[in-house]
Amino acid sequence: VFIPVGAVETNGILPSGRDYVYPLAYAMMLAEQTDSLYMPGLIWSYPGTTVMAPSTIYMSPTAGLAYLKVLARSLLRQGFRRQVWIS
């Protein structure tokens, strides 16, 4: 299963969510080419050096890592032994 992850943050004049939309597009393309599955895009975590702005979602790096570990373990229990995380 391909799992796209990315932050949603303000990026100057660029659209918010591009860090999330690009991995989703790659996951969709790769899943189609390999007859696999992909998850909907995961909007998550630490937006790096972005100044807090109306469209920025903030989660600490520690909380983000814990969140991704929970998801990975859940997918493993559901039988997804091969997980490709795309950021």
C-alpha cells in the first residue's frame, strides 16, 4: 500500500496543501502502475519553518511521529506488510 503524507501550510503565493497533494498524486500513479492500493492523503504534522498562518496545521514532530507509528501498526495488523510512505 502506498501512503502519501504531507503538511498543510502557507507557502507564500503557492497554494496551501501542495506538500500533501504531490505525494497523493505519486501514490495514485504508483498504485495504478503496480496494481496496488493507496490510502487517501494524510494531512499531518510539523510544517517546518512556516510562520503560523490561517491555513497551516501544526503538530509537534514528536506527536507526528507517534501518529504515523500508530497508523503503520494498524495497517500491519490489517495485513499490509509492504508499506511505502511517500512525502
